[in-house]
Amino acid sequence: MQAQTQAQAYRLRAVLDKLQEVSERQQARGQDVRVLQEKLRKAKEKVVRCRRRAEQEEAVQRQQEQDCQQRQARLEDLAAEHSRLERAQEEALEKVTRAWDRDRKPQDPASRQAAALLHAAARICPRRWPLLLDPDQQALTWLSTVPRAKDDEACANPDVRLETTEPSSAAEPPEQTLQVLSAMDPGLEESLRAAAGSGLPILLLHAEKSPESPILQRLLQKEAGPELAPGEAVQMLPSFRLYLSTSLPLHTLGQEMERALLPSLNVVDLSLGEGALEELLLEELLLVECHEAQSHWRRLELSVLQVEDELACAEEELIQLISAPEQALLETEAFLPMVQLLDTQVEMLPPSHEHLCSLRQGHRAIREQYRPAARLGAALHQALRQVCRLHPLYCCSATAGLAAARRGLLVTRWGGTRRQEALEARVMELRRALAWALLTYAQPGLWERHELLLALLGAVALQRLDGHFSSLAWLAFCQGLRAPTATRLLPLPPGTPPCPAWVDAEAWEECGRLEALPACQGLQVALAGKAAAWQEYLRLHCTMVGPVPGPSHAGLGSFQRALLWRVLRPGQLCSVAADLAACLMGRPMAEAAAHSAATLYDHSQSHVPILFLTPLPGTAAATPHPLHWIQQMARQQHHEVGVAGEGQPGGAQWAQLWVTPLCLPQGKVMVVTLGAPNCLQRVGEALGTCARRGHWLVLDNCHLQTHWPPAMLAPLQQLLGVSQGPAKPAAVAAKGKKLHPKFRLWLIADARLPCPLPGALRQSVVTVCCETPMDLPGALLRVHSLAQDQQAWRVQPERGLPLLALHAALLHRQHYGRRTQAAHYFWTEAELFAGLRAQERLSQVVSNPEAALQELAGSIFYGGHILDAGDAAVVQTLSQQCLSQDPHLPPARGVQTLCAAVAGTTALGKAEPLHPLGQGLPPSLGLLVQQGLEMVRELEAALQQCLPCGPQRPPPRPLLRFLLDEAGNLAALLRQVGVDLRCTQQQLQGAPCTVPRCTAVLRALGRDRLPHVWLPPTPTGPQHPSAWLETLRSRGQLLCSYLGAGTGPPAPLYHLAAFQHPRRLLLALLQDTARAENQSLEQLHLSPQVLPSCVSRHSHRSGLLLGGLELRNAWWDEDRARLQATHSTQPCPLPLVWVQALRKASQLPGAGALLPRYHCPIYVGLVQQPTCLKSHRAVLHLALPCTMPPALCMQHRLHIVSVLP
């Protein structure tokens, strides 16, 4: 029983467990059902949200589609409106273009674009006034609609239509009432106020000369009214326009005008471009050559424009009649007759237009035949504009250039006997005449070195217009074939032949690049195959004579030959440029256009001053003082020359400067020296008197007047503006003055910078550069013009020719400087005139006038103030040779000399070396060469032991790599020096050598000079050959020591003078530090510091130490560690300088932190030798504390020089 009971209990217990398990499962399933129900609820909510979002997106999409359709419709409307506006713009532009063509305004795109900008700015920005850069007086041309030639419209011709009574155009602003005022007009304020109140446009000339006018300053602001400035209000109507005009170039506006005013102006450049100048020159050519054809061409142009206007008007009336009727078309009685009339006009006008166009085409063919000459003149004027950028006083006026061209063309006008000449030959003659006229016009206002540049640019323009060279060839000539642009555009051809021994390696590479040009193909083969002929050709003194050797390149043009000489003989680039200009443009201008009184007076006018620019004192181009030329002109024009002296108030009395017979005693010349006391008062009083009575006024030493006050400038500006521009009646009426036609104003100043004249006068003067020509023929012509006014010359001019030759030769020797004489001497026309007078007197009082004149000229006239014995002997012997009737001179090089040379024993191709062996060479040259060869072998052996044999693994540190590079460069230099010295030794022993480099080395060593080919790898500059070899030895020994100590600590001691590239040492230090600290170079900087003398160099194990430094022009106080002023010229040794590479945020502590610091530059130089102090040659700047102001240190040019031990 008990067992059954237990069994039932067990079963009940198992049943209960199962029931509990089932209950738990039900609870879990209920929980899962609730979770699923929650998810279902959320899913339903999400479906609802998605449905709503879909509905919203669908609505947005429908709205976007509607917006897109609207935008598309709007775009279509805008496109239609844009096309209508474009058509209207084209029609308006066509109307304006026809109006401009009818008024004969410039037709080049640049000028018309500037005019369009001018008119557009006047409408878009009515209160932002335009500033017109107008050096060529084109403002009135574009602001006025009055035709320039009304007589063309009144001409009659049965073949063309000439009824041109229609107005210009309604599209152009009505500027017929344009008032032209000058900034120098005393009644300027009243005129501006009246014009602003009446709404009339104003053109204000010479805006840079405007005084401080309150009315003008108020009008220059954007709005007008009493609130803008104190004082009386200015009434300004909306139709008022103000145009400011100036002749200044763009780059000088900030110097001559208020800087605060320029941003509020619209600057428009109205200067004539090359295309406009070409058209103007073509018109001048046709007026001179075929005036009737040019008149017919103008009438044809007007007729064509009239027909086009009538056709456009008829079509426009027909369209308006059909498109905008007030009532039914068929019900209008006049509709059909009007349509028939307009249709008849539309049908009749095109044939007439075609007929006129065909006639115009025939005349255009005639014009195009003369266009090459006009194109050359425009190119020359453009070249002159480029040259005028070299000096602030150079002026390039298109009006003056056109006037000079007109004068040159009138000289070559066809006569009755030359009508049968070929037109091509005539055009070539016109080109030469035009080029010569423009160059002669520009020559007086340029220095001679710039004249050569102008002639070269003119020759290049001539070649470019003829198509004889490309822009790539011009780039190669200007920049050289080693420039990056040339190397990219002219690659080396494959399979380059080996370089001959007589051609430099760099020149050979350039010749390879030249073969990329079509005319120079096969050049290297020709140079290598005919070496003797090419060497003979390249020895010529004149670089442009005859064709080049070889038939393959015999057809090279002048520019190609010049390019070839520029590559093979780069040292003769100046001669090549001069010869190229002479071959293409004729004789040098200095030989044909010497200054004389007649030519200078022809360039003068009563309202245009002449400025004489004289060279600075002590220069080789010293010339007679311009007062001599003014004296000659005064005598020719019968003026008496006087000066306002001390004690003569205002120059009321006249002191005679030169005693000369006077024909008209009422004409006078007054000379006022600026910079003297009371000179301003004298100028003011003399200016009015001279201008009213027709006297001449000379303002000498204008460069001494550092400040030109307004009280002095105002009379000059008003006086010079009386006869200028359309404002003349106003100025005359305001002042009641009349400028006498014989009045002349002459200015004299030194050619120093900055410009000696203020900007208000700079653009009003004509500049004449006074200098002695560099070439001997030009100097002879100048001296000959000086002697024309002397009585002794006029009596017997043949007898004075030797004295003129002596004077010209002495002046010509001045250009060689220290190479021919010990000092520069101030020989002027006074010595020449004294010699001429003495020559005339000696012939009457002594028995041997020739010997007496030689003694006087050599020891008194020219040699009296010479202190150097060698120069005195040269002048004495030169006087004897020039003034003797039987001079002991070498034979002339004429035809007989040439025949004797050809008949000699020297055959072609076996030319003697340039230096005859054993002649003119010092005996010590052989010893010097032997010592140099021994030094080269010694250093090569030492460097060979220091340099590693093979490639290093891992790569060396940057500092060691720098030392290895320097050692490699020095080894290469030693090899080349050894080759040169061995060749020199062989030549001294009698072996011939035709290599140009060897010849140059022998010539330089024979003259005890360092060869030019050894200079580039020499950082210390030129030295005596023996001293240079010792310097090379010191550099080699130091490099060997550095290579042994530069691999690890301690920091070695370096001398910057030991390296060819010392800056790379500092770069290697930065790279070493950046590599060790894992930093970039931009995060580091060099921190140099002067160490105290007691500190050992072994205590600094980072960075590097610099030694061998000496301080110049100051003294270093070692105890107090600062700079001190000193009067001693001896250099001061500087302690070691410790250079570290630190982060830019850190700074080394230093002594004298409270003292000012001067960043002293460190250069590489020689002991007891001056150093070139150009900024780009400084290796490092060392901040040194100083007791004196840093500005004083800079004025004393304190610097440090690194020298070899």
C-alpha cells in the first residue's frame, strides 16, 4: 500500500511538472503573440506612413512637372526674347558701325572695342566718370559725331551715288554739344558749374594737371549735392557727362594723380593700336602716291554706306507697314502703292550696292599693294613704343610719328619722269623712306644704346613681315636655346654627331636644337665636315658679310645667319645685333642724323619745350653742353644770349655771355639756373616777358630743382596750354595773353633717375639726348657740326680737319674706360674751339705752326689737366700723329693690303693661330703652367683617396652627399684645368692648336689674366692666375679634410669659401635635421649664432660651425658680444658661428636680447679684396646685436666675408 501510494505520488508529481511546463510554454507563446501583434501594429502604421509619403511625393512630383513645364515655357520665351535682343543688338551695332565708318573713325577692333566700352560705361555707370588714356588725341574722334571730312560728301561723280545727307545714326549719343575744357583753364570752375547745371557733356583735357578745384572734386564723386562736401551745392542734371582725358601711360597714373581718386573712375585706353596706325599710314601713303584714287575710294565708301542705309530703312518701313496697321490693310487706299514703292526700292538698291561693291573691290586691290609699307611703319612704331618703356622721359606720339612719316613720304613723291617705274620697286622705295623717316624722328630722343635696340626691333619687324623667320626663331634669338621654353619647343634630334674639338659643347647642343628649324637642318653635319671653312668664316670681324660656308646653308637669310652667330659666338651678340640692323635698315642713324643747330631748331615750336638730357658727369658719353647748340641757334636766328645774374632782379638787365655780332638787337635769350637762390622769382618774371616779346628762355640744371611748387608750375602749364587742343580760345580769352610765335623754351637736365621733371611737364616736352656717339664716324660727324659756327673753320675748313679728327679720336677713346686710360677726362668743345683759334693765329706769328700746334694740343689744350704720365704720353703722341702732315702710322687696310695678303704664302685653310708662338708671351708662363699641372695632379690624387670607390649602401646622409658633390665638381674642374694647361704647355713647346678654348686660355694667361672659361666655377670672383691656383689648392685641401670629418660628431668646422655652391651646405643641414627628427623642411629654419671666444668647438655636437669669417666696416666686441662702430678700414675677425636647424616655433637664447639686431649678410670673397654686395650673392644673414641703429648699419653696408685660411 505504501508502495502504491508513493508511485501515485510520483505520477502526480510528474503530471504537475508537465502541467507547469505546459503553462510556461503557453505563457511564452502568449508573449510571442503579443510581440507579433505589436510588430503587426507598427507595420500597419508604417504602411500608412509610406502611403502618405507616396501621396506627398506624387503631389510634389506633379508640382515639379508643372514647374518644369512653366520653366520650359519661360525658357522658350527668354530664348525668343534673347534672339530678338541679339537681332536688335546686331542691327544697332550695324547702324553704329556704319555711322562710325561714315565719320571715318578708326576701324581696327581694339579702337572700336574701347569706344564701345566708353559709350557703354556712360550709360551703365552715369556717375562713374571715365578716365581716357588718350596719348594720340582720339577722345574727340569718338565723342563727336561730326564727320572729319565734309568735303568728301560734296564731291560729284556720275558713276557713284554721293547723296549722303542722312544723319549719322540715332543710336550714337548726341555729343554735338560737347564742351572741351582744359585743366589749366583759369575759368574752369565756372565752366564746370554751368555745364553741370545745363546737363551738357564736358571733355576735360590734361586731367593730371588739374588744380585742387572744389567744384571738380565734388563732380568727381558718385552723387552731387550739398551733403557730400561743405560749401555751395552743385546742381547736376542727369544728362550731364564728364570725360577726363590724360596723355599719361597707365603705369604712371598712380604717381601723377591722386590714388584715392583712381578706384572711382572707369579707365579706358583710347591709344591707337597697330591696326589703327597701319590704316592711318596707308591713308598717308595713298594721299601722297595717288590722291585721286584715295578721294574716289572715300566717295565709294560713303556711297556704299548710303545705299546700305537706304536699303535698311526701306526694309524696316515695309515691316512696320505690314506688322502694325491701324486698320485693315486692304481698306487702306495708300497701302498697295506704298508697298509697291517700297518693294521697288528694295529690288533696285541691291544691284546698285553690288555695282558699288565691285568698284570698291577694285580700289581695294590697289590699296592692298601699298599695305606692306604701311604695315612696316606700324610695326616700327610699335617697336618704338616698346623702347619707350625703358625711360620715363621717352615719348611715343602717334601724331608726331604720322607727321614724320608724311614728311618722309613727301620727299620721295613721284615725279613726272618716274611714272613708268614698277610698282613693286616703288613700294620697296616707300618702305625704305618710311622706315628711315620714323627712325630719324625717334633718334634724337633716345640714348645711343637704345637706338641700337630700336634699329634691331625694326629689322626684326621687317623680317617678320616678309615671312623670313618665325616667332620660334625670334624666341631662340632673345632667350637663347638653353632657356626652358626653347628646350621644350626645340628638342634635340636623335643620332647627334660627335662634337668637334673647335666647337664648345653647349654651342654644339644648341646647334642640334637649331636643326628643328627648317632652314638649319643638317647644320651639325656641315660644321663637322667643313671645319676649316667654318672657322675662317667665324673669324670675320663683320658678322653679317656673305653667305655661310657650304652650299647646303648658303641660302640662309640675314636673321638665320644672326641666329647662327648668336649660338657659335655668343660673346659677339652686340656686334651681331648692330650688323643685322645695319644690313636691313641701312647705315647707323648716328652717322646720318647728328645734332646740329638747324635740325634742333626745326623740331622746336613755341608751345613745345625742348628738354636736353646730358649724361651724368664722369661718364664716357660726355658731350658739349647744350648751351653751345642754343648759342648756334641764337646766332642763326639773330638772338642775343644773356643770363640773369646776381644783383639783377628778375633778370631785368642782360649780361652778354658770348661776344658775337648781332643783326637784330631786339631778339634776346635769357638763361636761368635752377637750384640757385631766388630762381623761382626769376623764372616767373622771365617767363611772361619772353613769351610776350618772342624771346628765348633757357632753364638750366633742372635736375637741381628737387621740388616744383605750384606757383612755378601753374605759369608753365598755362603757357604751354595756350596753343594746345580745342581749349585755346578759352585760355586766350581768360588770360588775354598771346604767345609770340618766336618764343622758345629750352630745358637742360642731367639724365638721372628719378625723372628730373614733374609729370605735369613730362608729357609736354620733346626730349633730346645729348651724348657723344660710341662709333668713331658718328663722333666725327658730331665734331664737324660743332665746328660749323667757328670763324676759323669757315675761313679754311680743310686746315682744321686734323684737329677735328684728334678731338673725335680722344672722345672715342673715353668709351673704353680703364682699358685705355687711367682716368676719365672732361674734354668739351672748348678745347676744340681753342685749337681752331690757335691754329689760325699760329699760322700768322710762327714759322713752324704745325709743330707749335702739336705741342699746344698735346700739352696744354688736351693734356694740360692730365696727371697720369701714361695718359699724358698717349695724348701727346696722338696729337703728333693726327696733326702731322707726315704721320708715322701703320699702312691702311685697303685693296693693296688685301692683294698682298692673298698673294702671301699663307694658304686658305692653314690660317696662322691667333697668338704667334713665342711672341708677346712672358717668360714666367711656362713655370706657371708647370706649377699648375703639379698642383692639379696632387689634388686629383688626394680627392681620389677621399672619394668612395663604388655606390654606397645605404645612401649617404645629405651633408655627406653635399660634400661628395662638391668634391666631384672640383675633380671635374681639375680635369678641365689640367687639359687646358697641358694644351697650353704643348703650344708653348711649338705644337699648333686651333681649338678656340685653348686659344682663349693661352691668350688670357699670356696677358697674366684668369681665363674666362675658368670663371663660372669660381665663387670668389676673378684673381691673378697664380693666386687662383693657390685658392684652388686651399679648396681641395679643405674638402679632403671635410670628407674625413663630416661623417659623424663632433660638428666639423666649415669655410663657406671652400665650396662652389655654399648655400647647398645649409640646405644639407636642414635636410639632415629633418631626416633625424622626421620633420618637413617647411617646419625648420636656420638659426645662426656667434659663439664666445672661450667656447670650444668640440662642445657643439649638433649643427655645424662656420669659420674664416671677417666683419667689414664695423668692429665686433667679443667681451660684450655686440657690434661697435669703427673708423678703421681693416676687417675684424669674427668668432665661430654656430648654425643649427630648429623648429620655427623655437629660438636660441642669445646675448644682447634687449639691443636692436642687424641682419648682416654673409658673402664669399677674398682677403683684402672688395666684395660684390649684390643681394642675390648673400649666402646667409646673421642677426647681430648692435649698439648703433640698424639703419646706420645698412647705410655703412656692414657685411661679413667668408675667406679661405
